[in-house]
Amino acid sequence: MTVLEFLKDNIVILDGGMGTLLQERGLGPGELPESWNIKRPEDVTDIHRAYFDAGSNIVVANTFGANSLKFGGNELSDTVTAALDNVKRAREKSSGAQEKFIGLDVGSLGKLLKPYGDFEFEEAVEIYAKTIKAGVRAGAELIFIETMNDSLDTKACVLAAKENSSLPLFVSNAYGEDGKLMTGADPEAMVTMLEGLGVDALGVNCSLGPKELGKVVAEYLRVSSTPVLLKPNAGLPRSEGGKTVYDIHPQEFCDQVAEYVRMGVRLCGGCCGTSPEYIKGLSERVKAITPVPVSEKSISAVSSYTHPVYFGKSPVLIGERINPTGKKRFKQALRDQDMDHILGEGLRQEEKGAQVLDVNVGIPEIDEPVLLKKVCYELQSVTDLPLQIDTTDPVAMEAALRQYNGKAMINSVNGKEEVMSTVFPLVKKYGGLVVCLTLDEDGIPEDADKRVEIAERIIKRAEEYGIKKKDLIFDPLAMSVSADPGAALATLKALERISKELSCLTILGVSNISFGLPCREVITASFFTSALERGLSAAIMNPGSAEMMKAYYSFRTLHGLDENCRDYIEKIESYAAITAPADRNVSSPVRTDTVDTGEKGAASAPSGDKKIQGAGDTHPSPEDTALQLRRAIIRGLKDKAAGLTAQLLEREEPLSIVNGQIIPALDTVGEGFEKKTMYLPQLLMSAEASQAAFEQIKRRLKESGESGPTKGKFVIATVRGDVHDIGKNIVKLILENYGFEVIDLGKDVPAEVIAERVKKEKAPLAGLSALMTTTVPSMEETIKLLRKEAPWAKVVVGGAVLTQEYADKIGADYYAKDAMETVRYSLKVTEETAIS
């Protein structure tokens, strides 16, 4: 019996913690737990056997941190092989009679990927792949990816697993107290992405105890059509006698986890602080619980790195403006790779109410695979709206899909066999909600019946690739009524039949309908309303069109989709005062054979190229340059921030710009981050933009022979034995933007090196980071040495395994939950020092 066969009808018992048990057996501060697979295999095997004896169905190898960043050459393969051999021996020795399976455990690399960090996506895939390949060779029966706190890092690991094995794949993420991953993804976003990638089980582990993870688990169970797993910590950690202990005892732990099993969790175990005693109690507790069947939720969604957008209830607006069709200025921006202009189009549409952004860069003279990938990458660095990847070039499509952070819309496929056989494999591999155009080798049918027939054919072909109907959205193709008076009726009839008879989602590029007519917004909006009444699920449209937005908000209100008419009341006055300018230049009638049929990758042809004012304007007037600089920093527009700073320097003093524009902009983002209205990627991109501005400031100061002020020195390091430096690097970046001179000692730094450098620099502040429970003793050791060698220094600590109580126990001056808390405390210390 395979593990997936067993999972169908049973509750699967997972194992518990490893690091704390190795510490009890003598694992020293800074010693790599995975090294014991070879140095002390008997101890590792004994722990694995104890979990099997306690009732675990799945025990994962001691390979959580086994990657080529820590183990070079053949050492990685040898370590992974030894680890899996230890689990195999444990299974053979176990007295347990239950079904037993062996997993390869894969943890995060501890690196933040670009654009938020400095690690390349493909580099991460390559490193994970080395561990996966070693695990497959050594006989793993499943791959268990866990404790991932970033969606893009998760995707890199999943792709490495899928591309280098056919083993069952379970994926678990680590959520914070706010119910989100470190980089902002909520549970719904992760379910959307991971189900699109085709994992076999998904869920939650580490960070918090079972009670604190309750809301996250409930969200998973509400939206997931895939078995949900749960491995919480044994509560919160604290230090006792130099050892890490947790505050939830086995009985309480088992009671809480068993309740989640009754709700529908299908795989359960423990993480930090749990032991075979916890797993034995859990195994006994859930025996009497009948497994809750995993139900198909039939949810249609796309996602960004923070949230999903659902289709099927309220109509979704897809901004059409990132598209060169009919836009001379945008075409030139693509040729010049003018990212300020391109990103500006995206930001303006977001401000106007778009929920998804269509991205089309298809002009003949550019390298579309390179540019489409770059534009999607850059857009995801400044907006958290999901993207619709719009191309007929399969190479460009895959390049963009591969590095897309979330589950994208894909525009498009059609009824041509060649197109389906090219696009559907990409949809199956990377996930996506794919736009299906109702045309085939014979072109666009004139009547609705044939368009519906093509839709039925596409559905059947998608099924052959394992793509469900919920991931298809059909475009019955709006054609210009100026060329064919019956075009609108044919499209609306096809749309209604696809929606009602086939129970499928529908989408239209609505502005196609008005080609060749004056006052296009008027007729386009009327057609939009007619389509909505017939079941239109989404529209590719211009959110800057007042007529379209009035129709949208009115429809939602009249159909009970706008609670208490809230959106209508808030938005409509701003549109009611706007009237569409008369279009006195009537275009020539458009022949149906010249309307875009998907051959250029767009399901729509955008309306005119009118300028929309907003945060993305690229040519601010002199009087609002300062305001535009603030906006650029808040939005994370690096090039624009640099250019605006250079303009301001022509008439303002450098320090005036720093104190009047740059720091206030950072404060705005920092406050949003603290209030959870903005997330880590936005904080980091804002910091990058402010750095670009600072470079202009520094250049001017250097030219004048001046030096900028500093808030003081801050020595920062990840403690001995820990190679995870995401948190440290984030803190460094933000501190530097606030004017601190940060001395970064790197990762895996001995206590003596840290203390010596703090003493040498006479630094008033030192920051220590640790991610793993096994390395927290190194943090305590470092603090003790700092008290002796540099008693004046205030010590700030942070990391996923720490709490306020834990920080107090090991003698830290301050526990910072995130980078902004470190900044606030550091500013307070420097102010107090200045006063004294």
C-alpha cells in the first residue's frame, strides 16, 4: 500500500520534533543536527524508532537542513543517504503494527529570494533539487516540505521536487501570529498556489501551538480540496537551565489537535517541543475519530504573493492597459524597457479598482520571453495584484509562469489542437486559471452554437491533462458591432449558454464591441452590463473608464453583491461627475477578420490611450516632485525615486530631502507594516527605493565634500550554528535606511567574534538572530559574553523560535518581533544616549 492509498481512508499520524530531542542527547550549540546521521546514527535511529513505536505512520529523515549550502560535494549525498538508512532501520526495529512510510524532510534554505532578497529563484530550485535527488536515490517514499515561510521559496522547492521525482509531495508552511507567512501570504493564497502546483497534501507546521493556529487551520479546511496536515509546536518556548522547553503538555496538545481532526484535518503530528510521548497520546486519541472525507470545493481562483482573487460570485475586473495594442507610448516603453512607465500603468489600474492585471508585451522587435518574465517580475515587486500572463508564445508563457509568485491567469488557449497540446501541459505543471477562446482552426464562428461546441471540446481536452473545469474561463469573443450588427447578440447568447449549460466561468474583452464607433465608452458600458446580466464572470477592461466603473458598481449593488451598498456609496460620486469626452473621430469599421483572435495572445483589444492620473505618473510637475518622491518610495519604484531625488537636489539641500521626504515615506510604510496593512515585500521594496534615493544624496554630499549623519553603529549577526540570514538581512536593510551604520558579521558567527567586534566598534547596539531551536543556546552564550566584554551594548534578539519570555530568560535587552520593532527600539536607544 502506498502512502496516498493509505491516506484516502485513514487519518495519518506524523512524527514530532527532532532538534530538541537531539539536544537532550548532547547536540552542542552550533552543531548541525544532520551531522548526527553519520556521527551518531544510533541516537537518530532510536528517536525515529520511538516515533514509529508511538504510532507514527510517517517518519521523516533527519534532513531538514540538509542542503548544499551546508554540506559540500559528496557530503550532502552521504548525509541524506545515512539519514534515510537510519529511518529504514528504525522501521525494521519498530514494534508498531501500523502502516509505516519513510519521508525525506526538506526545510527552507533560509534565503530571501529576489526581488525581496538577493537569492535567485533558479538557484534555489537547483539547491533543493540536489537534496531531492539524493533522497530519491536513498529510497525516500515521499517528500515532506515543511516550515516554509515564503510563498516563492515554497514554489521553488515544490518545482524541484516535481521535476526530480514522482514521489508523493506534502507541503507545510509556517504562519505568524497574524495568520500570514513572513512575506504576507494568507492561507487562502497558499492553498490556491499549492493546489495549482498539484501537491498531494498541504497544511501548517511550527511557529505556534495548536490553539494559536486554529484560525489558520480553519481557513485551510474551508477552501482546500486537498488533504490538510497539521504539525504545531508544543506551545511557546522558554529557556530553563540553558535548555529550550515548551509550555503545552501532551494531554492538552492531543486534545487540541484531535479537535482539528474532527473538523477535517487528515494528517497530524507535532513540531518543535513535541516528543514520542505527544505522538503516542495523539495516535490513541484519534483512533476513535472517523476521518472526514476530503471534499471538492470547486473554487476558481488566482493568487498573488498575498491573497487570492475568487471567480464565480462577484465579477472580476482585469486591467487591460499593460498591452501595446493601439498605444504608441507603451510600445516605445517596451522597446526602451522603461519600467517606470510600464509599472505606472499597473499602479494606476490598481488605484482605479482593477483586481487582476493583464500583462502583454507582444511586439515583434523585442525578445518576448525575456521581457515578459521581467515585466511580471517587476510588477510583482510593486503590486500584490494577481497577474494575467497574456501571450501566445509558449516559451514566454513558461518563463513568466515559472517565476510567478502565486497562481496566475493564463491568456490564452483556444480550440486549435496545436495550441491545446502546447498550453495545457504548462497549466498542469505550474497551475493557472486559463482563458479559453472559442475559436479553432476554422476561425471565430459566427453563431453561438459553434462557439459552445468549441468550449465543450476544450473542456474534454483539458480533462485529459487532469485540468478541472474550475480552472477554465471561457471567452466567447466580442466582435465589433460596427462590422457585424449581430455580433453582440451572438456573443451574449454564447456567453449565457456557456455559463448556464456548461456551468463554466466566462470572460470578455468588452471594448472590442465598440471598435469603429464614436463615444466608445457609452456602448462598451452598455454591452458590459448586458454581459453581466447573462453571467459574465470577468471583464478585461479599462478601469479608468468612468462609464465602465459606474456600470460595475451599479450591477454589484443591484445584485446584492455590495454589502450595505458600501462600495457604491464610496466610489460612485467620483465617477458620476465624469463624463466621457466626445469622440468626434469615428474610426473606420473594423472587419471581423482583423479583430484579435488570440493569435497575438490577447483576449481583448484595449480602448484608447487616454492618460490616467495617479501614483504611476512619470513626469511630475516641479511643484509636486517632492510628493511624487514620497509616492515612489512608498510604492517601491527604485528608478523613479532616484530620478526624482536628482531633480529635487537641483533646488533643495540633501538633508532636507532626507528628513522631509525619504524618512517620512519610510515611516508611512513602516507604520503600515506594523498595522498589518502592508507586508514585508512592500517594506523591502520601499527600502530599496529609498536606498536608490540615498545614493543620489550620497553622491551630492561627496561632491561637496560633506558626509551624511549617522544614527550610530549597530553590529548584527546570525549566531553560531545557524545559517539562516533572512531576518538579519531584512533588519540590516531597514536600519541602514534609517541612518544606522550596520556592521554585518554574517551567519554562523561565534560568540567571541561578535563580542570582539562590538567592543572594537564601541557599538551601542548589537542584534542577534536565530531561526532554529537548536541554535538558541548559542544566542544565550553570546549575550553572556557581551555582558562581560561590552556591558554598555544593548542587545536586540529576534527569530521565529523566540518569544518575549524566552528573550528575558536569556538576558536580552529587547525582543523584536520584526524589523520595524528593531528600528523603533534602536532609535529610542540613540535618542536616550544623545540626551544623556
